[in-house]
Amino acid sequence: MLNILAISGSLRAASTNSALIAALARNAPPGCRVTAYDGLGRLPIFNPDDEGERTPLEASALIDAVTRADGVIVSCPEYAHGVPGGLKNALDWLVSRDAAVAKPAMLAHASLRSLFARAALAEIMRTMSFVLCEEMLEIALLGKKPPEVEAVLAEPENRQAMRNAVSAFAEFIRAR
């Protein structure tokens, strides 16, 4: 069983990215367990002086979750053409650790317009030594209200797209 950690880069209660991550967990193919990370909003702001013995519990939990995962899926919105600060902060807690080194990762997108954030996130993750899968999942959810989001995510073709994307990611992980 592959254990995949899924991280939404949004803290919004009605986040389309978080809805996508939750749907990925519900639609994981056989042999894969997708677990949504829910601690983004509890992470303290990264400070290198707080590493080592002083690492906060919330940051240690993230580091441990990434370390234990066979792969990581990230879905995030675009804020001012960039990666949201909360997600960047989470990634910063991983920079000086081995958790990200050679860790397979895949990007998922709830908006077809987040091109700047995608490029920035891919650059950040490659610099951190994540190994990015070329497979990417896109399901257009931008601007939809929660009931509409759930209806789109429940459509058979989107459920199949999620299973296919996670299956392709699982093959990528196994090939490493």
C-alpha cells in the first residue's frame, strides 16, 4: 500500500484546492492511501533558530508526515502570481531536512489559470530536491460555490481523472 500525503496550499474554509485534495483521498485507486495534511494553519512561521531540538511540534509533525509518505501531492491557489505564504512556510520547514530529498511529488490544480504559481511551486520543490512527476491533475473549480465544487468532483469523468492521476503517480513512485 502506497501512502501519499496530500497538501492543500489554501487555508480558506471553502477552498477548491482543499476540496480537490479531499476528493483525491476519496477516489484513491486500489493500493494507494491518500491522506490530507490539515496542519498548514497551525505551523509557526519558519525560523532557522527554531530547528533541531527547538523544532515546534507542529513542524515536527509535518516533517514526520512527509518523511513517512511514499509521495506528496500539492494543490495550491495562486496569490499575486505566487505561492501562498502558508504553503511556502510549510515547505521552508522541510528545507534543511532529508524529508524532501528524492521524495516523489505531483502537482494538482483546481484552477486552469494558476500558471505563475505552478511554475514557482515547481521551481521551489525541485530546488528542495523533490522529484516532480510530469503527470499533473487539473480540474477547473475556480469560482464555483461548495455545492457546485462537490458536483463537479463527483462527475464520473472527474472521478476517473483523479484515479488515473493518482495511479500514474503511484507508478512514478514505484519506478523510483
